[in-house]
Amino acid sequence: MMKNLVSNLLCQKQVTSFATKQVTKHAKLKYKIFPIVYQKKKKIKVMSTDKSEIAKWAPIMMEGRDPSEKVAMTKVAEGSDMNFGILTKKLADCLEKGGAKIRYNTEVANMVRDGNEWIVSVQPRGSSVPAAIGIPGLNLAAIGLPDPLGILDQMEEIRAKFVFVGAGGFSLNLMQLAQIPEIEGYGGFPISGKFLSCDKPDIVNRHVAKVYGKAAIGAPPMSVPHLDIRYLDGRKYLLFGPYAGFAPNFTKESGSPLDLLTSINPWNSVPMAAAGAQNLDLSIYLAKELAATHADHMRDLRQFFPNAKDDEWSMRTAGQRVQIMKKDNEKLGKIQFGTEIIKSKGLAGLMGASPGASVSVSIANEVLEKCFGDKYQGEWKEQLVEMMPGHGQKLNDNPELCAKIKKETAKVLGIDKDM
């Protein structure tokens, strides 16, 4: 069932790399590499420096480009593109059919440890009671406090032996609310991800590709610019970014302007200050991003799409990332890129700015290993290997297994005919 599900959700494309020779801000001549995802052709790998051939692969990238500029492009036929939004909905449907109950439009108001269980208090989103009411460890019903505002009437208590906190930027606040000792010293700094968008059919329909560039000097790794197609509310767009913005809320839709302020406490204030002081280049980068004008943004875009017109592109905010800031024995505090799993008794939480939904399998695997080690190495191992044939092995050291897995994966994705 899962193989059919995955196969139906994939758009077959090609991974390609594109290089242009150019002079950088520091007047050093170098090649700039752009991996591209493009529609499948017959050959698995094709490298070309022929501009006319490259123009067939990514036409809007070549039009208007300096004729003297040297370019090179490499395509890889086994690349694929996944719609993780649809996949998530399909997996949620499978869970509900299996007996799981999913509560939509629901917020967590409190988390309390009770013996070997967690009591998670939830309420409808948008109710009169603020989410994460800020009284760590308080259980109104258990201690018999008066409830004149009717808080308890709006809440539902759920008991669980294990809780996974995967709330995006708000994971920090929830784990602080749960008062787990492992979260002490952790902080977070919110950064908005913004993209230029274009919905002109004559432009959008001519670029079936995903083009990556290089991050600017001093920019965080997740700021690597890319130009690619996206479907938003059923409509096709061409997006370019990301650009950095700032808002103090930890989530885009339901966050509060007080999220950042309420997350700072005596245990993480020094690490956060130290991390910020040691990463002034990131502060300067963010300041420049906030001060940039539409003309500045379009100048960046024209490195990818030379003929881009100002009035055909507008800025939109895609979401919020909360960068991890944590204590460090040597530096007092540091910024950590990527994600991190925080483990406590009966609880695991995902923190950090994820590079994307494609790492979800790796994160889930790490949670199983850290939190259910005995079963992970014991009774679950056979099933895990069946689900992930390369589980527990380094594919770099086993080329035969790697080739076998790639072949089987290509068959599931429907791109095996050309391999």
C-alpha cells in the first residue's frame, strides 16, 4: 500500500547541477554551482557546456544572460520531487483508519508529569484561554483551585506514557512548560522565511525546475537561494528565495508577539546573549536582509533569471524558523544549525530549523533509537530493516547494497525505465 501511495505522489524529475563563471563581491573568479531538478530524460547523467542545449533544460535561466559567460550543467535522471503536504494527509488518513484520533485546530495549554505518565491539557484553538497558559507544572483540577473563568470546561486532559513534541518553533515553549530539566539552557531566535513569487503563466509554465545557488558569505546554511515551482492553494507559482525577515512569534499562524520574550528565562538568557555576541556576522546578515528593498531582491533574482521584471514579482512570507541557541561549556553559548532531538522521561521534542520534510524519516528513526533503544535493537529491528533496507549500514562502504537499494527505490518512484 505504501509503495503505491508514494508512487502516486511523485512527479518524476531530474537532479541537475548548473555552473556559471563569474566575479564575486571579493573580485575572485570562481564557479557558482546550482543543483537543478528537471523533468526526466533518457540518460541518467548528462553534462553539457552547450548553451543551446542548456537552454532546452532551463530556458528562462539562459535568456538574457551575457553571451560571454561560461556555463555548465549536469543532469541526473534519478531525481524525484515529493508533495509532502499530500503525503502527510494520506498518512493521517491511514492513522485514523487504524483507530488513531487526530484533533485539528487544537492547542496544548499545559503539560504535567504524573508518575509514569504525562497529562497533556488541550483546548480548541482560538478559545478564551491562551495556549500554554504559562503556569508550568500546575494542574488546576488536581489541586482543587477555584476556576471562575471556566478554564477547565474548555480543556480536555489526555494521558500518555510517551509524548513527542513536534510543534515547530513552539516546541521550545512546550518543553519549557513541561519543565523537563534537559531543556534548561536552550533558547531560540525566530527568523521569517520570505520568497519572491510570480504567477504569470507565460513565465511559470516555462520553468519546470528547482535551481539551487550558494548562500551569501556570513549567511546561515538554510539561506541557500533557490528558484522553483510550487503549488499554493491549487495555483502554480514560481518562487525565489529565501530572504530573511523578523517577527517575535515562534509560529506563523498561531504564534504570539510575546513568544520570544516569554521563552527567555534565567537558565537560557546568558547562553543566548553569548551566542549572539559570537555570531555578529549573522546579526549583520539579518540587518541587511531587513533593510533590503524590492530592487535589491530583484537584483538577486536576476542572477538566476536575467529577464525578471520588477512588477511581475511580489514578496510573501512562507513561515517561521526558530534557530537553536544553547549553552556551551567553553563558549557559554552557541548557535546550532539544523535540528536536535531533546530526550526526557517519556518525552522527546524536536527543536531547530529543519532543512525540510525530507529529513522526517531520519528524525523519526533517531527518536526511536534514543527513546526505545531496547526495542529498536531487538523486536523492532527486523521490521525496521524491512522498511529501510539500508538500516544500520553505511552505504558508502557497501556499493553493492547501495546500487540494489537505488534500483528498488527507482522502481517504486517509477523512474526505473531509464536506469
